[in-house]
Amino acid sequence: MNKINVGLLIFFCSSFIYSNEDESQFDEVITVASKLPKENYKIPATVDIVSKEDIEIYQPSSVLGFLRNNLAIDSSSNGGPGQLASFFLRGSNSNQSIVKINGVKINPSTAGGASVYNLDTNLISKIEIGSGPFSSIHGSQAIGGIVSISTKEKTLQDSVSVGLGVGPDNYHKEYLRGNLVKENASVNLIAVNSKTTGFPVLSDSTLNRGYKNHSIAGDISYGYKSLDTSLSLWSSKGTTEYLVFGSPVSQDYKNEAFAVDLKFITEQDYYILANINSSEDLINQNNENYLGVLDLTQTQRQSYELLVHKKIKNLFSYSIGLESESEDVNYSSYGSAFRKDLNTESYFGTFEWGKNQSSWIASARESDHDLYGNQSSWNLGFLHQLTGPWSLYLNSGSAFRSPNSAELYGFGSNEKLLPEVSKSQELSLSRVKKNTALKFVVFKSNTSNLINFDYRDYVLKNIEEASNSGIEVRYKWINNLVSGSFILRKQNPQDQNYNQLLRRSKLSSSLNLSKNISGYEFSFNVSAFDRRKDFGGVSLPGYALINVASKKNFTENISLSARIENLTGKDYFTAATGNGYYLNQNRSLWLKVAYNLR
């Protein structure tokens, strides 16, 4: 963990280089912590923001890689591109965090988490990562938090560009992007095609496992007087090769998300928001199982939401709304098969009031599920402006995860399962200046009714508990010498028997530096993670990674980007099997050239 000590030294040295002006360059608008966009200093929860500029500077090869390397978030991967991968917000399980694309939930109602590994980074315009309980805002699964990703482009002029990327293991990527702007309307579209022969995903295998991906993202928006409308889509299709008990197999996949948003402000200053969206998560196996059957898992989800917001003077505001969600799940896996529809109706509200230097935010949601009935969730936040640039934030809440369809109807299923429930608290102290933002966070959570397999009765039950507590130090700065950010997280994720939760570290950190020199944008990233445990008591050693990148606009039309991942060639492992470790990318070079046609 020497890299953490180096990061701490740079952090404390850099903290003395800042401006005394009060207007901050870190004031940003957040959408994940409220149904309406809100300035970050009005949010009591911890939210990280990744801008399109951040992605351009650090050139990550994957979404999960950015969460791990740049935000010190624990993750696991079963090999290279397209392989099953997970992340763990605030020590939660991988299926206890929501992922949304353009506001559309893409988590499947089967095993595991959302397929963020199928989202190409070229499609992303912004990422917001909210840590902590968010079920009162976003519903089931928001125990650890939420990752909200936008592919919507914000541009003021027409443009058309093409790009080409190459990387290790015969990786290549082509993309085409177009933006059209006319008065109150805009149309944006990007298509990406990528392919790699891959590398061996297991330490005891020499078989390369490849990956193909064809993606498209687009949005159409139109505004007229007090009405704003938008239509967005994301679609990702392809083939992933992997191993099952050492045997080579493959699967075809499809992930899609569509949304229609309507925003209207009445003459009485009521803000009305209507949203209609749908998503699909589909996996078709290309190899028969031992029964001679081609398995598949498919989740189709439709959601309808209506929100009304009203602000009364400058002291009080409220939002009330309803949401209807329906899931159609088609599941077949090794002889266990079902086709089920499940519906959830939810009512929610948020109330805010403030005076002088203090404000309160309260949110609540009541959800009615077809099987288990009602489930409540809530958040209560307090904000207080202290002397000078210091602010105090308190946040407490309850979140839940509904049992998914596979747990209710699949192998070892139990229709009497109850939702997993978590209660969390967070206290933070923040100092924000013009060019620096420093934040200390203390958090704690307890989760009950965790669903696990009971081998005595050979059925799933609510028999587990888990807890986590920890501290975070977060720092951002901008100056002429170098700009950057730093995160240090110390936590204790454990079960009811005080065993460390699988694949989660107790100590992690990330240091990010960037500098523009003569038109070249250079970036440096080092991340470090403490040792972890995996299934069967397998030990996952601690590791530190170094990544560097550079970008240069040679003309108005041509730019070139280069990134070296795992600069030191470190062998590191984030997941294991009984026979060995899942392998990760060794030292690798990634190049991308872009050409603007207009």
C-alpha cells in the first residue's frame, strides 16, 4: 500500500495551493439525489460526478475501470472485455445498486447486477455515482447507491465525426457521431462497433475469450415556451465468449433502454414531469446445457412516472409523484425455467424547507409489490452552513432490495422471501473554495433480511445480515501547477459473524492528476486496494495500478489519444474460482484517432 502513502503526501502538499475567493468552480448540478436537478451543495449525500471532459482526459477503456481506478470503488471481473463484472458501492452486494442509462433502470430481474461492461465509454457524456440509501428516490435495489449514466450530448453546433481505436489482443473500434442543432431542437446520434479476440480469462487456461459489441445511442430534444420534450435510446448487442468449468462457450446478449421525458411549467409555477421508459436485458446461450437445452434469461421492464413539484416562496418546496413498474421475466437455466410478470406501484414525495444557513430535506416512498405487499423507504437530510467555507451535512435513510424473479421462481426459489432492508447514516464536513473542495465523510450501514441459500432446507431464505462503517477523505483542486482529485476510503464490510464480505477491501485510494502542456493533455492515475477474500476462502492479494494517458488536438479536425494501462505490468486479481484466479489486463497500449468532418 505504498502508493496510498504517496497519494497522501501529494494530497497534503496540494491542500496549501488554493485561492481565497469564495466562488467555487466545483458547483455542479446533480440529478441522482432528487427527482429534480439540484446543485451539489444542496445535497446531503455523497455524489461523485464524472464529466465528458474527465473521460476525454483519462481515456478509460471501460466504465468499470473508471469506477475502480479513478474513484477507488471495489469491483470484480471474470476476465477481459465483455466478461461478467460487478462493483460494490459502500460495501454493498453487486445486486444492491441501481444502474440507470438516461434515467432508465437496466438491472435485470435475475442473478447479478447491471451489464455496465457492455456500455462503451465513447457513448458517455456524464456519470453520477450516489453512495448510500436512495430507495426513497429510485426504488428497489438502491441500498449501496446508484450509478446514473447519460449518453445525451449537449452541443451548440452541428458536427459530424468519425473515430478509430486500437488496443491489445487484436482490439479495434470504429465509431460515427453526428449532432444536428436547429433553433429549439437537437438530434444526436453515435454508433460504435468494437471487437477483440481477448485473452485467457483463467489462470489455469490458455484459451482466449473474445468479445463483439455493436452499440448505438441517440437523443432528440425539443423545447417550446414552457414545454421540454426528449426521446433517448441506448442499444448494445453482441457476443461474449467465456468458460464454464473450463469448457469454451459463448452467449449472445442485448441490452436496450428507451425513454420519453416531458417537462412542463404551468402558469401557477407548478413543475410537472412525465416519464415513460422501457428496457430489456437478454442473454441467449449458444451452447446446449447437459439437458440438451439452450438456456436464456430475459428481463423486459416498462415504467411510467408522473411528478408534480411546487416551490412556495424561497422557504418551502414539495414534490409528489407516482410510478408504475411492470417486469416480464423469461428464464431458463440448467433445467429451471419460468415465465412471470411482476408489478410494483409506488407513491413518493420530497419536502424541503430552509431558513438562514440551515435546511432540511425529507423523502419517502411507499411501494406495493405483487407478492410481498408494501415496503417503505425514507431519507432525512440536514444541511448547515458553518463559518467561512465550511458546511455540515447529515443524511439518514432506509433502503431495500426486492427479491428478484430468479430468487422467487428459479432454482431453490422461495415465494415467501421478503425484501432486503438497510438503514444507513452519513455525516460529512465540507470546505469549498474557488479552486479546492475538501470533504470528510463518516458513514455506517446495517442490512438485514439478506437472501442466501439455506443448505439445511435446500431453499433460499432471509437468513443473512451485513454491516459496514468507515470514513472517506475526498479532495479536488485546480491550479496552474497540476489539477487533480484524491479519494481515500477506509471501511469494514462484514457479515453477522464478523467475516469480511467477499471481494470488498477495507482500504482503497485513488489519485488523479492532469496537466496541459503545450496543447498536450496529460493524465496520471494511481489506485490501490487492500487484500480481499473470495468464495471458498481464497485470498485476493492487495494491489496498486498506475495508468497514464495523453490527448492532443493537432488541428481543428484531428485529435489523437493514447493510454497505457497497468504501466508496471502488475498481476492482480479481483475474482477467483476453486482452480485459480480470473485474469485481468496486463500492461497495454490503447490508441484512438478522431476526425471531425464538419
